[in-house]
Amino acid sequence: MKTDKNTVIGIVLLFALFILYFWYNNQQGIKARAEEAEKKRVADSIAVANKPPVDTVKFVQDSLRNDTASKIAAAGSFQSAAVGTEQVQVVENELIKATFTNKGGILKQVELKQYKSRDSSNVVLGGSKKDELGYTINTDNRSISTSNLYFTPSGITKNADGSQTISYAITSTDGRSIKHSFVIKPGNYLVDWNVEMTGADRLLSQSTMNLQWNTEVKQHQRDIVYERGQSNLCYMEEGSYDFQRAGEGVNHDLEKVDWLSYKQQFFNTTIVPKQKFESAKVQMTKQPDSSHILLDAASTLRVKLPAAASTSAAFQLYYGPNDYKILKSYDNGMMNIVDLGSGMFSFVKYINRYIIMPVFNFFASFITNFGWVIALLTLFIRLITSPLTYKSYLSGAKMKVLRPELDELKKKHGSDQQAFAMDQMKLFREAGVSPLGGCLPALLQIPIFFSLYSFFNANLSLRGESFLWAKDLSQYDVIATLPFSIPAYGDHISLFTLTAVITSFLISIYNLSMTPTQDNPVLKYMPYIFPFILLFIFNKLPSALTWYYTVSNIITLGLQFVIQKYIIDHDKILAQIEEKRKAPKKKSKWAERYEQMMEQQKQLQQKGQNKK
């Protein structure tokens, strides 16, 4: 024993020496690198100090002169459009304020009048310095992007149908011309963009327009990490909708694209060609949280045009909300942008589209407070699942009636779990009790939970709506902010999360009192562990979902009390069980196989004990 003790002490000391050795070497390395960096810094400072002074004004003037000369050379016969001053024009309808620029002759940004961003200003889509929408044209043995040319603007024309048109044009010295026309319709987020070209056979290579669309997708929700998790690249490829998660960046090649969209949680920017894009190459890069940019997106979109001297191309630009009804009205599959269910739970989108959404909208048509709409939706869901719930409670009542007999079986068999399991199965069969009867409502909660998770994350009508202490039902509520961040929990306390967790805990305690005592420690303590896990899962979820869960749990507790206290007659159940015992039994094939398996295991166990 002494030798073993000395060995352990020796190993511990040796391990400590190894740690000390590696720590010392690491510190020496850090010190050496710091000294080297300081020497380099001093040398660089001396080199800079010895440099002759630079004429800053002259340097800037030379740079501007060289840049202008380069632009003029690249523009070729369009050199009159190579240099200019940016001018913007604003066109409005009831929903948007669209800003157009003569630089590139394009839509620069769109302000949504009916939606507020995280800083309480109106939501603005586009408009960053990196935003670009243009295409390359051929000049005199050179090429240039239309984004770098200054177009000549026209005035805003009001049309008979209430729409407004604004145009931009450039003309070369050899007669080639390009015209961009935009049509803004009343009460519509969709902007028509028409391109007309004269001399297209000389402007484009192989009659192909290569659009370059760059944009920075800005943060508009409180939690940038959560909003980025709800952001996708969405597209319709060869008539089939698909998407790519934007959280870790995307590098994707597509073919035969009907439309392409950069979607964040509640808004999107989409380009829709009149004829499909032949191909699309898309890159999305995740940006630092401090930048308040969800992602930096760039796409190259290839459009094949008719081979002719004069040709045209037509597009539509959508800058607006992820509103299912609006997007569905365009009849091109854009309503799929609203994520009502995806991945392994994609089937829940049909539950949302045909059950949850119509019921929610019905209640919202006559109730203005969305918190109470969610409460009524919860009542509706519990009503349609009530038959299964009743069967679950009835099964629990039968189990409670059988508890004394189960306790006797445990005493009889002691630690022989196989014998106990066989007699327990026999008892359940005689009494007509299904041990899985109480699992159906729990299983049913899985698709319902994921359905509502998708629905509340995508429900635009909840955005900015307050209820009780929650300021925005589309985001988590905050009753206190912590001075630190807890891993997997966050830096805030959500009261609706606490109410959901506490009511779940009460349900677990009640269910424990209704079921036989478990010897398995995992099964015994699982009802306590599950609510604790929910505390971490729910804390960053929308308060609409945690409020739903709270209401659902309160209803469950009420139903359990009423059904067990006033509806289910335990004496009657006991009498029914006695009658079933007297009736002839026919074993199911599953029960027979289970008993055979348990008997075989028991025999093997006895053989092992005999050998010992």
C-alpha cells in the first residue's frame, strides 16, 4: 500500500514538473516574441521618421487625377458618363420610399414606412457603401461596369394607373445607348426594372448580361446572433425552392434560377428576372457582430438575351417584409421565403399554412392584442388534442390504481428486474393497461412545438407587438440584464421563460405522483432535469413561444386536476380492471415475443449464477 502511495505521489510530482516545464518555456517564448516585436516597432518608427515629408494635398490630387484618367480610359466612347456627381431622386408610394441614383442609374435603397428597425427608425434595405447592382459593358477594347457610370436622369412621370416611372440613360459617341426605366406601383413593394440597349451586339459579349449584385444585409432585430440564424440565401432553381443557411457563410453555384433572395428574419431583398438566370454564383460572408451587419453578400447573375442590335431585359426588385400573403400574391414561389418549417421538420409548414396560420388570423381579426390571440390559439390546439389527452390521463389513473400491486411485485422480486418486468407486463395485460398510453400527448407535442417555433419566428405581425412585460413578442422578453454572460444561457433573464419552466416543473411533479416509483435513477430524476434544460433552450426564443408554452402548461395543470378529481372515477376503473382480469386473454404477438425474450434472459442469468 505504501509503495502504491509513493508511486502515485511520484506520478503527480512528475506531472507537475512537466506542466511547470511547458509553462516556463511558453513564457520564455512569449517574452522573446515581445522583444522581437518591440525591436521591429522601434526600427519601423526610425524608418518612418527618416522619410522625407509627404505633401498630402498633392498626393490626394494626384490620386484623384489618376483615378479619373483611368475611368475615362475604361469608359471609351462613354467617357462623358465616366465622371460626374451623384444625384439621388426619391419616389414614394404608401409602403416604400425608394431612393434612385444616377450613379449606375439604379435603385439605391428602400425605406419601409410601416416597419421600425432596432433603433426605432424606419427599416432601410440597401444603401450601404458596398451595395452595387450593375453589369459589365464593352467599350473601345475595354470594359466597365455600369455601376461606375453616371447616367442622365429623367423626371418622375405619373401614369394613368397610379404608378410612377423614373428613367436613366447614357449614350456613347458612336450611337450606342442604354436606358434604365423603373416603375413603382401604388401599394406594392415590387419595383419593375426595364433595361433597353441600342447596339447591344457591341455592348455585350455573346449576348450575355452578367449582373453583379453586392449587398450588405443589415441588422434590424435586437439579437444579431439570433437574427443571423434566421437569415438565408433563398432561390427558386429549375422550378424548385431551396435555401442555404447564412450563419457560416455560403459559396454556391446555381443554374436556371427563377429568382434569388437575401432573406433575414423579417425582411428580404429579391431580384426576379423576366426570363430565368442561366446561372448564378453566390458568396455570403459572415460579418463581426460589432459591425451590425448580418452578412456581406455578392452574386454574379448571368442572363442570356436575344442576339440583336437592339434588345431589352426585364427584372423586378423586391425590397420588403417577409409577409406570407404578399409574397404568395406574386405567384412565383416567393412565399417559401417565409420559413414555416424546414429541414427534418419541413412537414410542419403544412400544419402552419393550413391550420395554425388560418386560426391565428381568425382570432387576430377581432382581437387587437396578440398576446390574447396566442392564448386563444393555445386553447384551440389543446381542444383538438383533448381526446388523446383524456386517454393519457385515463392511462395514468389506471397506473395509479395498480400501484399497490406493482409495489408488491417489487418486494417479491427484489433486485431481479427481469422477473419484475415479466410480471409487470402480465399485470398490465390482465388489467388492460397500456404503459405507453401516456406517451401519445408527449409525442404529439413534438410536431406542435416545432410548428409553433417556426410560426412565431416567421410571424411578421408579432414584430413590435407588446404584451404584459414583453415589449416585442417576436423577441425574448427581458426583466433583468446580468452583468455577465452565462454560457448557453445568455446575459438576460426572461420572465416568460421562467413561467414556462416553473409550470413544466409543476407538471413533472404532478405526473410523478401519478406514476409508479422508478428504480432507475435516470427515469426517476428526468422529470426534474427536463424543466432545467428548458431554462437554457427557451431563454433566447421569442416571447410569443414561451408565452404559448406557459398558457399550455397552465391548461394542462387545470385539466389534470379537473379530470383526475371530478371526471375519472378510480373505484370504477378498479372495477373495470377486475372485470378485464376475469375475461379470457389472448396474448399479442409482441407480448409473446417480449415474454420469450425475458424468459431467455432469465435462464441465461440463472446459468451464469450456477457457474459461479
